Amino acid sequence: MYSGVLADVIKRFKYGGKTGWSIIFGRLVLGYLERTYTPADVDLILPNPTWLGEGGSVIDHTERVLKTAEWEDLHDRWPFAPTSVLRKTAATPRSAGGTIAAKQATAHAVYEALALTEADAVRGHRLIVYDDVCTTGSQLDAVARFLVENGARSVEGLVLV
């Protein structure tokens, strides 16, 4: 699924600064939420956080998509988290194009770099974590494990591809 035109568009969005795609991706996220859940099913929707330190070339792509979805949620039905609830405290290797072993190592590094700024925001709650791409599920698993270990009642993933 992560190939061809869609893969190219996601890469241009993440690494090439083509931020206009956040509007399309945010609307896709919102449409999926509306088709799949009711607002009562979800306590918080948050991104798999992006590391933005040290002048990297990656934009805050997951955060930007959810912020756009939140703007498009004209009736404020969905509980989008402030982007600071879950953050990445250090750079981690890119997993794009890596082997399964490399992706698992990156997922471990992601887990180690995660921090909650508002533990009460996740404790006892049903969460959805957004990411743009899921190839092996290693990173989403690491994020979900971190959130559950910090008190989340349940964690589901929502990805574009």
C-alpha cells in the first residue's frame, strides 16, 4: 500500500516541506473518525510525536495533520490532544526504508525517547494514536506500550497507510 503516488506525496509532505497536504490528510483522518467511531468511544487523539530538535529536515507532520483535522472538526466533536501531551525528547533513527530489524531498533529508541507532559491526560483513557505510515507496526506498538504502561486504558492506531 505504501508505494507509488501516495508514498511520493507522503515523502514530499514529511521531508520536502509540502505542507499543503496536511489539509487533505487531516480531512482523511476526520472522515475516518466519523465513519468508524463515535466521539463517546474516544477520550483523546494524539500524534506519534515528531522530534523537531537539532534543525532536522522533518516538519511536525503528525502534529500538523491532527491540528488540521481539529480545525476541520467544526463542531468540536473529537478530543484532539494538545500536541505537547506526548512528546519525543530526543532524535531517533529514521525507519523509512530500513530492514525489519532496523525498524524494531528504531521503535525501541522511540519508546526510550517518549515522555508525557500531562500524565493525567492519558491515565484511564481510551486513546487513538495517529501516524502517517505503518509498515511493521513496531513504532505504534512502542508508543502504545508506553501509553498503557503510563495508565492508558486502551490505545488504537490510526494511519494513512
